[in-house]
Amino acid sequence: MSDVNGSAQARFQTHAIIEVLLLLVLLAYMTLARSRGVGEDFSFTVVGAVLMALVTYWTLNTLRDGLELIAIRIGRSRH
């Protein structure tokens, strides 16, 4: 049971670090995008849309890992 908890915790920590990095990249993109209009530069807009989709996917994935870690800890405390 500790192996499952350890691997879940390690996966959650890794995903949380990547989440923070993705959010920093998105913040940098938004800072660069302030001076541009939406659709003004198509490739820049596509990069932004892909980046936002990636951040959304990764956030949901990280939340799933966090919930899994909570479920493991609750299950272990009940036994």
C-alpha cells in the first residue's frame, strides 16, 4: 500500500511542478498578447489556443491525481 501511495504522491508532485511551469508560460504568453489583437497574427493566436487547451487538460489531470492521492490516504486511514 505504501508503494501505491508513494507513486501517487510522486506523480502528483511531478504534475504539480509541470502545472506551475505551464501557468508561467501562459502568463508570459498573455503578457506578450496584450499588445496584439485577437486573430491579428493567426499563428500567434493558434499557439495561444493550443497553450490554453494544454493548460486546461493538465490542470484536470493534476486534479485527478490529487483526488487519487486523497482517496488513497482516506482508504488507508480507515483500515
